[in-house]
Amino acid sequence: MQALQKPVGAAATVRHAFLDEFASGKELDEAAGATGPTTFYGITTPVVSMLDWLIRHHPQSAYHAIAETIGDAERRMDIPRDVSAESIRTALGLDSKLPRQARLAFLERALPPKSH
């Protein structure tokens, strides 16, 4: 619990939780025989809540966690940046406690621009 009280520990926990969610989503796609590209992976509410808390209390750490998550997903799992970004955007859109404008402003700065 001590690690979660520090922004660096919380950011690392969030990053690993999101990567695990992405890996689970990718495994489900492969098991279902999905051949086309996915647009996003679903993220469970408890994982989204951790990121939401980090954004509200330590936004700079949240920026770093998101950037590292997107980069790791691309390098380690061949998940396109757009898919990771849309997964984060969708998850926070569904489960964030942040006011809508604050959430959108944060995501505008934290996520890479859409490529399409």
C-alpha cells in the first residue's frame, strides 16, 4: 500500500494494469478468430478508477503512465498507438469522475493525435 501512496508507484501500477487489460483483450480477439484490426480494448472499471485517481491527484505522473503504456503496448504487443489511445479515451469516458471538460482537456494533452 505504501507504493500506491507515491505517484511513481501508482503510475507503475496503472501502466501494468492497462498492459494486462490490453493483453487480455488481444488474447480474446485471437481466440475468437478476429482477423481485422480492433478499434479499442475494454478496460475494467477498477483499472480505470486507478488512472482516474492518478489524473486527479498527480496529473504529471498520469501523463507519464499513459505515454509509457502506449509505447509499451506498441513495442511489446504490436498494439497500434491509436488503439491504445482510443482504449484509454473510451474507458475514461465511461468511468471517470473528472468533469467532462477537464477529462477532455487532459486527454488532448496526454494522448497522441488521432491518425485518421
